[in-house]
Amino acid sequence: MIRLIPREEPSAMWRYLAPVAAVALTVMAGAILFALMGKDPLETLYHFFISPVSSRYGVAELVVKATPLVLIALGLSIGFRAGVWNIGAEGQLTLGAIFGGGLAITFFESESPLLLPSMMVFGALGGACWAAIPALLRTRFNVNEILTSLMLTYVATLLLSALVHGPWRDPDGYNFPESRLFPDAGTMPILLEGTRLHLGALLAVVATAAAWFMMSRTLLGFQVKVVGAAPRAARFAGFSESRMVWFCLLLAGGLAGLAGLGEVAGPVGQLVPEISPGYGFTAIIVAFLGRLHPVGVLFAGLLMALSYLGGENAQIAVGLPTAATGVFQGLLLFFVLAADFLIRYRISWARRGATGSMGMGVR
């Protein structure tokens, strides 16, 4: 008989070592998987993890890929700390791109320096408005925000597709489903010449610092922790759960919308039917891998960005399938959750014989 016994005092050391162990186990599992696919494990791992960042351009691309992941995961991690399970960041990213990109399309001949800041505001506003729907349904009708935020993702994707196939399609684009190119005033400034590293990376760093300060030095951050860890104590202290739901969802939506605007005003430069390879979903892994801590999220975002770059590089170098990136990310999430589970519980095997019972526990 197998029993799960809660640990009286989960190890604080293993709480921070668990992500490292999860990464190591993922690399080992990946090597076995590559070998089963008939690929040289060492060569494939080299092209997956080392080769993509062996040049200045590669490092810049790593930061470009990590920028939306970090922005989205910061908002998600704060919500998760409060017990608000926003799974629809992909849709909020899309609405941010639509709101901010729509402003660039409307003023496609503008050279005003205010255009890009206005697009950022509109992008954050679009993501926040989309997140306000599950917030309203949760606080007013007690509807599970996991389902509503997730389903709204597909509505947002269809809305973007309808716009670029219809009224926002570039009249000079030879009937391709894409919008006009954004004007120079509506694109992210490049931070490093010869690369695609843009202003969004700096925004991600600033957002990380702001999230750390809020969670560790303000009453609002304390309320987030208490509402998530001890809801009854939070109610006794007068902390409003509904207010916290609104705050967490609007914050996460705003950051996801800003990430979406950064993508279309940065690497993409226009609205297209697909502006994200799934950043909104991958950011969930980033949040948990980073232990729901802003600094941890920053490093986890870089690691997950490497999985995107490494997957693309390994496809070219050794013919690795496109799905390998998703498998790698899934393995990483599995090992992170397994490590978290073993930190909180221990497995006990109990064996009952004819004359009595014997028990054996594994710590």
C-alpha cells in the first residue's frame, strides 16, 4: 500500500535546489530521448544548449526570446502567489498586440515620438481589458478563471486572424494576411547594432526590479502572499479577495499585453495571424521554474528562451523534429512539479503480512 505523508517542515534548501535538479533531469531525459531517435546525444545537446549562444548575435537573440517570457511570467507568478490562476496570457498577449498595433496602423504615416509610448499604453490596456473578463466572472459569478481565461485565448486568436484577413490587411501586400508595416516611430529602438535586441529587454529588467520591490517591500506584496497562503487569515485581517483577484488579473494582463506589443513592434514589425509561438503558455513553466520569485523568473525566462533557440538550431544542424522543443519544455515542467511534490510529501510503502504489518518510509 502506497501512502503520501505530508512533511512537517519542507526543506528550504531543496525548494531552491529543486529547479536545478529539474533542469539536470530534463537534460538527462533529453539525451536518452535523442539517442532513441537515432541522434548523437552529445552533439544534439551541444547544438541545443551551447551553439545558439556562441556568438554575440546568438546571445542577443536569447534575450529577445526571453523578453516576452519574463514579462508574462512576472504577472503570472504574482497571481499564482495569490491563488489566482490565469492561464490565458496568450490571449492577453494577442489583445495587447491588437490594441497597440492598431494604433500604429491608424497612424501609419506618423513620425511623432509619442507614437511608441502610446502604443505601449494601448498594448498594456488591451491585455488588461481582456483579463478583466475572467476577473469580472470570478468575482461576480464565482466562475473559474482557469477556464474563462483559457477559452478567451482562442477568441483572441480568431479576432486577430479576422482583422489581418479583413479590414487591417495591407492594401499593398499582394493579398497576404498581414497588416501594413509599422512606421519607424512605432517600432522598438534597437539597443545593440547588428542584432534584434530592442527596448523591450530593458522594460523586462525594469519590470523584474519593480515586481521584486513590490513583493518584498510593500504592503500590497504582503497582501498577495497572505491571500494565497492563508485565505482565512487574509479575510480576518480585512484583505479583500475580490480586490486581489482584480489586481492580479489586470496586472498579468497588462504585462502580457505589453509583451505582445513588444513582439509586433519589435521583431515582427507588423500584425500577422500568429505573433507568438506559445509564449503565454510557456510563461507558466517559467513562473514555476523561477519559484514564483521575480529574480528566479528572469533566469528561468532565459533558460526557456534557450529551449526555443536550441530547438530551432538543432532542427537545422541534426534534423531534430520541430516538436522536440515542446517535448523538452514539457519534460521540464514535469520534473519541476515532481520535485515540488516530493518537497512537500514523502512516499511511504506499507506491507501487511499474516502476523502483523511492516512499514517502510522513503524520505
